[in-house]
Amino acid sequence: MMKQEMIISKMQFLRMQRALGWSGMLGLLCLVATLCVYLIAILPNQKAIAQHLVSIQHYPKTQPLKPGNVLDSVNNSDSSTTQVVPSVHDLPQNLSKLMRLIEQQQLVLIASEYKLDQRNSQDFIQYEIRLPLKGHYQDLRALMGRLTTELPYLGIKSLDLKRESITETTIEAQLTVVFYLQRVASGV
């Protein structure tokens, strides 16, 4: 009786194989494999996945750049530009504000490089600063948002991110910013 049932099940399998063909059998195998992955990997970790999605939703949102930014006003040197772009004499206060923002976001500033560029315009100079930072991605993202709102005459030139491994929670960032400053009449 047992052998007869086994023979019937083998015959049913062969009939199903002929009816489905190799492509149907492969599709059926993929369907079973997907179900196994869901039962083994996703279902037990469903709570952790939900917590991760909630934490992603709480990342601070950055403000989009508005057309007519500081760079447009730099190109059109009229009287409204003098109200937007600070003088070169205000650079120490602006640097302190930048450093204070970095500290408030709990990022570590390793060292910095400064470069003054006076070639581009007769009325304006660019003060480029390269800031190697270390900290969490969320803090860096929040800093970027605050820089665009609190220092509107500061341009973000580049941002390079590096993380040692996928499990590492801290990142190393190379942030390059440019202060756009109004040249004073004394010829700085």
C-alpha cells in the first residue's frame, strides 16, 4: 500500500513537471525560496525593521535651496548685495559662529585648512575652509541644514563621507565650505 502511494506521488510529480515545464518549475522554486527567506529572516526581525524605519523618519529635514541665493546677488553687484554679503572684517565672527554650530551638533573638528581666493571678482573675495569632521551621520546632516539657514552667505563646496565598516556608527567627513565676503575699499 505504501509503495503504491509513493508511485502515485512520483507520477503526479512527473505530470506536474510536464505541465509546468522547466520555467514553471523554476518559478515555483523561486516562490518557495522567497517564502523560506520571509519565514527565516524577515518575520523574526520585523520589530527591529520597524524601529529602524521609525528612526529614519525622525532624521531632521533640510530646507531646499531657494532660487535667487547669495551667488546670484554676488554676480549682480548692486546696493542690495552689500546688505546680504558680510564684509571681510566680519570674518572672525562668522568663523566663530561656524565653529559654534559644529560644536552644537556634537561633531569633532580634527583640523582645518584655510585658503583665501581674491581672483574671481573685484568686489568680492572667497574664503575657503576645509573641515575634517568626525561624528554621527544625523549630526552632520543637521549641521548641513543649519549652515544653509544660519549662514546664508556660506556655500557648501564639497562633502566627502567615509565609514570604516558597515557596523561603524561614526563617520569621517571632509566638508569644504566657502565664505563669500565683500571686499573693503582699503584693498584687502
